[in-house]
Amino acid sequence: MRRLPPRTLHGQLTAGLVALLALACLAVGITTALALRGFLMGRLDEQLATSGGRFAASLEHEAKPDADNRPDTRGTAKSTFGARLLDGTVTQAAVVYDTTDRPLRLTHKDRHALAGIPADGRGHSIRLSTLGAYRVTAVRGDDQDILITGLPLHPVEETVHRLEAVESVLFGTALVITGISAAVWVRISLRPLQRVTARAAEVASLPLASGEIAMPGPLADTDSRTEVGRVGTALNHMLGHVEDALTRRQASEERLRQFAADASHELRTPVANIRGHAELALRHHGPVPGEVRHALERIDGESQRMTRIVDDLLLLARLDAGRSLQHAAVDLTLLILNATDDARAAGPDHRWLLELPEEPITVTGDAHRLQQAIGNVLANARTHTPPGTEVTIRLTTDQTKATVSVTDNGPGIPEELQPEVFGRFVRADHARSRNAGSTGLGLAIVHAVITAHGGTVTVTSSPGRTTFRLTLPV
């Protein structure tokens, strides 16, 4: 699995500091290793230059060597290598062990490597099959031969490797300590930013779209000399503007809600009076002209419709104001049975199907308002579907909730109307026809009642299938 880089600012800053320190340690380690290696190589070349090829020159013996003409190993360091080349061919080669020399058997590759060393008196590095890495110099002898003297590179490599090991331990320890310290320091430095993000998350979790909201207090980290302080200042200003806008919205909603409640309450009496006078006039036994009777019937019908609208508006205003509902055990199964019977009586040309569990389901709430909500959903299905439509009322439950779903196979709700179907005075017909008796408040009441009970109401619709789901906590 591919390891992703840290996403948080804390992780990025810590990783960045450790990465920069690691690069600095790597650069220091490489530089010191190369410098030490170069210094030791220089000292090795100086030793080779000081020897002047004396050991290599002493390898040339007489035809019958004796004790006086053996190779000169005086002052020669241990493991010193010497070789003599004549016409590009190695004639003698030896290496010093303690104070004596020992002839060396060279491979063809070794002889080829020695023959390729230029006689310029400078140091060159080669690798001999039996001795390993050596630093050698080649100079010309008095007999037109080439004298090669070499010293082992093992001490140099061992010293450099030891330095690298020490640096690895030191730099690794420094990186670990620096990483921990950087994490702690960055966390401390970012505490003001964490407070800003916590406050922003707190505001984001508030239900700003509904009701009166208590906004959190301003942040104290507002130092304009720091970036976090400037962010805190901007957030405080934004929270102030949001709080002011919410206060104004809440005041406007309260005025509108109070107006709707007052208007609905005040209209109930005159509407009832109008309806009463119309009914009284229609009961007159004397002759009444047809036009007058028709006008009185229209007055009676419109007054009844206005009564329903006023009652619905008053109910919505009370629910919006948070008026407490009754809380009692409600047999949801019985409510559905009663609402379905009412729907069958009002819409005998529809097919009403019931799917109920074997055991009754009980919820806590206001039986009258729940009956009204379920009845409104069934009335909506009856009103907005043609005769012969099949409407299925289904009740299901689990450990936490009960769901009432009403599904019909009618023409469906227009897609553009579905997001606002639970709004007030929303009708499927844009001409706002009143022929079906719809006030445009039925589904709004359903939403308000179910929400007041702590539940949810949703709708899914397509041509041939529309489903309303009312979910209530058990």
C-alpha cells in the first residue's frame, strides 16, 4: 500500500523540518567523508613520494644474490608493495611482511593493471587480486625500468567507514530528537490555529437554517502581527456579521409568524360569521332568485375553504412557535386503519391497499396531529392521481423507528417541484387551481407535525411511482 504524505499542517511542518535536517546531515556526512578520504589519500601519496621507490628498486638483484644485495626493507612500512617493470612486463613483485619481503604471485589481470600505471610519480588506486585495494606510484628507474611502490588503502577505507558509522548514529539520533522536538514545538505553535478551526467547526455544526441560534463568543487570538491572529480577527468579523444576519432573520420570522397567528385567530370569527349568515340565508323558505342562491352557495363554499386555510395557518403558526404537543402512547396501526377508511370513503374510485405488521406498533406523540398528517398524505394521493390509481399504505418498524410509506402508481410529481413539495402554498398546478379544494398547506402541515415529533418525511417520485415516507421514533 502506498504511503501518503501527511495532510495536516502539523504533519507537513514536522515532516518538512525533519526532511531539511536530514538533507543537511546527509550533506555534512558526505562532505566530511570525502574531505577525510581526500586528506588520508594525500598523506598516503606523501608517504609514497617520500619512499621514492627505494623498495621497488631493491628488488633488482644480481645473478647470484647474497646477503648484501637482498631487497632493502629498512624504514619500509608493513604491507608495502613493490614491483619492477621492464618493457611493460613485470619482472619482480613483492610485499613487505614485518621486516622481510615475500615474493608475490600476480595474476594476468594484476600484471595488466600494473603495466597500465603511468610513470608520473602521482598516486593511483588499483585493486590486486591477492592484496586488495592499494595506492601506488610509478617512477622510472636508472635502467629504463619502471619502479612501482604501493601502500594498502584498507586503513583509509576503515577510517572513512568508521567516520560514516559514527555520523550515522549521531545524525540518526539528532533526527529522532529533532523530530520529536519539532512535533511538540509545531503543536504548541499551532494551538491558536487549532482554536480557530475548533471555533469554525463549532459554528459549522450549528443549525443555522432554522430557529434562534446562540452564536459562540469571539476568539481571543487576534494579534494582527501573526497570520493566525489575522485569521482569528477575520473569523470574529464574519461571526459578527452572521450573528447579526441571523438575529434579523429570526426577528423577521417571529414578526411573520406572529402576524400569521394573529391574522388567523382574528379571521376565524368573521369567517365563521360569513358562513353562518350564508347558511341562514340559504335556509330561507321564501322565494329566492336563482342568481342570489348561486351567490350564497358560492359564499358558503368559499367561507368553508377560508375556514380550512385559517385553521391550517393557525396550526402551522403554533407549530413554528414551538407549542408543545401532547405526548401519549399512540397506536399507529389504528391511526392508519382509520385514515385509510376515511380515504376510501372520500375516494371510492381509488384502490386502497394496506400492508400492516401482525402486532400493533405504538409511538409517543399527539394522536390528533399524527392522524391529521397521515390523512393529509392520503388526501394528497387521492387528489393528485386519476381514478383507478392504486395506493398502498405500508407500516414497518425496527428497534429505533417506525416508517409509514404511502406509494401510488399515479403520474408522479414534476421533478422541479419535488425539492419544495413540503413548502407552503405549493401546488402541482402552476395555475394554482382550486377546483380540487387544495389549499397548498397539506404537505406543509405533514412536514411540521412529523418534524415536531422528532421524525422525518421524504418523497421520491417518478412517473408511475410516488412514495411518501413518514419516519417516527419508536
